[in-house]
Amino acid sequence: MIFETLPTTPTSEELIDKAFSRAARAGRAKSGAEAQQSMLQTASNILSDNLQNVAAEWPDFDDIDPFYYELADAIVDVDELRQSLSEIQWASRKTHNLGREYQGKLTGDADADRKIRKQGFARLADVVEEVEDDLLRVGEAHQDLRRLPDIDPDEPTIVVAGYPNVGKSSFVNAVTNARNEIAEYPFTTKGVRVGHFERERIRYQIVDTPGLLDRPEDERNDIENQAVSALTHLADAIVFVVDASGYCGYPLDAQLELRDALADRFGDVDVLTVCNKSDLSTDVDADAYMSVESGENVEGVLDAAVEAVGYEPELPFEDGERS
């Protein structure tokens, strides 16, 4: 996942301590004016390089998949994060230039150069402290975003939706290895289940999102609604599970209203209405009927979802292009 491998962001205090302690060691290896020059160079290089690394390791948000962009924006506000990264980039250039500036002021007199080096250190510290809040914001964003679901937007994806207790998670667990891929993410308190299965050597993702697609839009908060918006970029088909028996605790009319609302929200994405607990009731017009508990037609529902996705892999060459 694109945010998982980002390096830990140091605080301004950690950066200053690291730069000045390394500079002190560099100075002890030399003497006189040469020691002051070495300390200035070491401190400015460490600050500039570390600040540059913080900014450069982040991906260009204009180039990432819209799915991850919208999730990131829901959680951390991408515009604010970009501004902080820009400020850190500025601080990297500024500390580099200050190092050169104060090295250029050195006179060759050890006592005078010690004062100049101290002045340079003070300026360097001021610059790093100026981006203290930006470093904290970037560090917090990293901690939040590294916990986003590990989903490949390029893989064909089936999203499972429906009210609680209709059997969504049981269905996902029955057809995938999702029991081992459940995690909590910042936009839901109940965890997102991501599973995989194969058909004709093609790997499919199947995603269950409790806390998001299990209630009407007006019952979701802003972050949850933006996460739903992100899922519109991901879903190739939706399996909407209903329980006609009423044992889930929600009226069938309400369930179908949620289905219709999601169909509008997801636009051209095919929505399959699947009646679970068919051993109890089939009193609903559905595309398929199943009972996860008994195993009845579970594979049939999965086959129908694959057909709805209609994924056709890109071939390495078209007919007539073989060498």
C-alpha cells in the first residue's frame, strides 16, 4: 500500500538534536576555524537532507489512484498536508542555503568563527522550529494513512453491501480468506474485510465495509460519506444482500431503499440484489437467492458477481501482432 512504507517523520526537536550532536562530533575531529566550518556544514547538511527526505518520500497526490486520494482526503485533508510538505521543502532549501551563507562568513580566526557558527546554529534552529507544526501534521498523517486498507485499485473488485445482520460478512468469509484480512481503519469503527478469490486465473477482491454501506447516507458522518465516495472509484460490481425474513431487524422496504440509494450513488456499477437466508424466506424480487448458513447457492452468487464485473484482462498482444 502506497502510504505504508513512508518513513517515520521526526519532530523538530529530534532533528535539531540530531544535527547539532553530529556537528559537535565533527567539530571534535578538527581544531580551530576548521572545526567551526565542519560543524556548520554537518549541521546544515543533516537538517537539509532529513527535511528533504520527509517531503520527497510522499507520493504526488495528483498521480495516485482516485480511490486512495479520496480516502486520504477524508482522513487528513490533502490540501493541508500538501501545504505542510511544501513548507518542509522550503525549510530544506533554507537550511542548505544558511549553511553555505555562514560558512562564507568564516574569517579564519577561531574565536570569531565560533561566534559566527553559533549564530548560524541559531538561524538553523529557528528555521526548523518554524516548521514544527508541519512536521507534526505530516507525522500524524503518516500514522493515520498507513492503516488504510491494503487494496489494489487495479484488481477487479466486488463490494458487498446491505444492512447489518443480513449475512454480508458470513458470505465474504465463506468465499474468501477474509478472516485473516480484517482490520480497523480510521473511517469505520467496525473494520473492513478484504478477501480474495480466483476465477480462471484472475484474482478478484471482495470488500465488506461494515459501518459504511449498511445504513442511509444521512446517518453517516462526513468522513464516512467521503469513504463511500472513494469506494465508487473501486467497485466493479456490488452484491447487495437482503434478508426477506426480517430476522435481521430491519424492514425489507428499508433494505431496498438503501439498495436503490447505493445504486444511484455508484452510477453505472451493476448492483446484484441477493436474498440471503433463503431457507427462511424468498419473499423478495432478487437476482439470486442463497443461504450462507447451509451453503445453498453461495458459489452461484459468486459466479453471478464475477459475471457482473465483466473483467477482461489485457492481453500482452492483440491478434496479428505475434512475432
